[in-house]
Amino acid sequence: MFVPLIVLVILGVLFFLSGRGLLNFAFFLMSFGTLAAVPPEFIGGTTVLASSAAFMLVAARQFMVKDQPQTIIAGLIDYRALAPLTIFTIIAVVGAFTLPRAFGENVMVFPMRGAEEGSFAVPLAPSSSNFNQSINLIANLMVAGAIFGMSRISGFTSKIKDALIWGGVGVVLTGFADLIGSNIGLTPVLEIFRTASYKMMDDAEINGVRRVIGMMSEASSFGALAVTIGGALLFSRYAYSRTKRFLVVYPLATMCLLFVVISTSSSAYGALGVLGLMHIVDLAWRAIFTSPDQRGEVILEIIGAVIFAVLVLAVVLGWEAGRDQAKAFLDEIILNKQLSGSARERNSWTAQGLEAFKATYGIGVGVGSVRTSNFFVNILASTGIVGAIIFAGTIGRTFAARIPSRYRAAFELSHGMKLTIVGTFVSLFFAGTTPDYGFNIATAIGICIGLATRTVASQFNFESKATPEIQETEPVKIRRKVERL
């Protein structure tokens, strides 16, 4: 039981001390959503995930690098950088410890814990969940700040690209382990990595087919992670060299998205559908506006996507058994799910969250106080109208971050992260039970704002430690050589 934990601690310490590979390690561990960094029974049943511990090590490591603490703090308090996220976190944490006492007994909520896992509404009251969710939001802010600080260090884009690949490897490995291991009797081995204190839904089925959950607690969380990592790789693909793109990025992104399909998560399917639409728009935009040296590859992608879509459609329409099975799956996870008891219960959580928001006159009940089935409703119910507006401003600032296209790697990474945020938000819209936006979005915010402010660092109160990493297109390289001659 403790062998994975011992190995995890040793690797974490080695990466932390060396300063190399720690970010890759954190991204890889994102797929182990049921692996506790500390045995829950040692800390009163609370689960501290291995991925959370790894990301905290990433943040801590940055504070040990020369001049990085000043850079991170400057970014956290600058309104052109991460100050909106800092303000949101302060509002959320202060509200977590004051609002439940201010409105207690007068507001009914579905709690995060207790009351038979939130199966019925109870009067609002302070709980340990207020503390836990506050810690999660502070951790998210620290990760965003650490990534922002890392953007000032030479080689940052290469580090992020490698980390995304390791994130994809984690999804694929854990997905295959769960898919194959459960069928060949390796379930006891997989249980070694499922040490979290919360309930595991590793035996759920749809139409007699077991749902794949990887090393996560349920299919929806695994599907959401797979669509996030797969989307990040897909939309950031042009940040990689042509060789790595075809040998690594395309295969990994494809496998991640295939695991979204076999996770049979309706929320992940919604995110996958939006991702597909964004990909079509992205391809059309690139085919029209991209550079000539890239346009040929984009056209090949479009042709490949059309051929793949035609083949899938031919199989579905021509194979009667497959068509019936696909229809049964769609009916079960989309049409019938809305009529299920689980869906009605989740809808009641969201409705009660809105009622709590109204009952507090738009002030909110504090993070960790209310369970919903919609992330955006939870932000509104937990932090009130002020917190929701500031969080929306943070996301708006992220999408407004601009990077000149001549900085190819930085531009493509930022572009990919923004589209990835949209896909992640779709999953959270359907199944977000807490105001915790997670390390995925925190990292994306740090990347987008960090890279954008790095290219105009002279306009800020902090200085860039390295010039932006430029990957020029071939015509630009040739033109510069001619100018030098």
C-alpha cells in the first residue's frame, strides 16, 4: 500500500532538489486523481492528492530561485497581470470564514460534506470544507504565480511543451491500465494507486460495458482531464517542431481524445463537441490567414479530418450492430441521463445554489459551503456577484493577452491554452461541484498572461530575465540573412 507513496516522495524530493523535471512530474501526476500524497487516515480522513503536492513543490521551487519571489509577487499585485486573480482569491477566502456565520441558519444549502454526501439541504453553517476549499484556491493562485514567474526564465516554452506531453502520457498510461487491467485481473494492483478517502466509481457500467476511469475517481473526472490535455496538445501543436508534432503530439492528442469517447462521460462529450467545433474554426482560420509554409500542412489536416469523418460515418451507417450500439449509448448517456435520479439530484443542487445566492442578496455563502452541479453557479453562490465579476475579469484578462505571432512558440502555446480553457469550462459547466477551478486553468492563466507580459516587460514594473523565445518562419529567416548580406 505504501510502496507508490515512498517512490512518489523519493521522486518528488529528487526533482525538487535538482530543479529539473518537476513540472513534468506534476503534469504526469494529474492523471492520478485518486493517489493520496499522505495516507488520509494520518490527517483525519482529508485527502491531499499527489498531484496537488507536486504542484506545490513547483511553486515552492520557484521561491527558491534567485529574484523569482520578487517577480512572482510583482505579477500577483499588478492589475495588468495576476492582480484580478489575487483579489478574487482574497474575497473567496475571507468569505469562506465570515459568510457562513453571517447568514447561518437563514439559508439552506446542499453541503459539500456530511448530510449523506449532500443528499438533502441543510441550514448553512461553517464546516471543514470552507477551510479545504480556501486552501485549494490559494494553491491555485500560487501555481498561477509560479508559472507566471517561470515565464521570465529562458527555455520556458520548451518546459511547458514537455510538461504537456508528460500530461498526455499520464492520461494514456492510466487509461490503458484501467481498460486492460480490469479485464485481466489486475484490479488489486490498480487499487494500490487508489488511496484517496472519497468514493470510487470504478465499477460503473452503461449497457453492460464498464466505464473507463483511469486513475481518477469516476468517468466524468477522467473524461474531463483527457479532453483538457488532449485539447491542449491539439491546439498547441504548432508550437512543436514538425518531427515532434507528427511522431508525438498528434498520436498523444488522438489517444487522449479516444479515451474521452470510451469514458462515456456526458459532460466530457459536451466538451469534446465544443472542442471539435473550435478545431474546425481554428483550421479554417489557419487555412486563410496563416503563413504559406504552414498552410500546406493545415490543408492536409483538413483533408485528413474529412476522410476520418467520412470513414466514421460510413462505419456507423453501414454496420447495423454498431449503429444500434451507438444509438443505445447516446440514449443512455445523453437522453435518458436527464431523466435519471442522479440528474434530478444534481439539478436540485444547482437550483438550491441559486436560491442561496438570492437569499444572501447576491453576497454569497462562502466557498466550501454549497455543492452545485455547475461551476459557474457555484462561483456565484459561493463568492457572490462581486467575486463572480472579478473572476470573469480574470478570464477576460487571460483571453485579452496578446502575443505577436512572430514569437511562434509563445503565440501557439497561448493560443492553445485559451482554447483549452473553453473546453475545460464546458466540463465544469455540466459537472462542476465546487468553486475550485483547478491547476489546469491556473496553469493556463499563468502561461497566457506570463508570456504576453514577457513580450512587453519594459512596460511593467518588473524586468524580463530573458528575451522572448522566437521561432521565426523560414521566409523571415531568409529575409534576415539577405539583410545581413
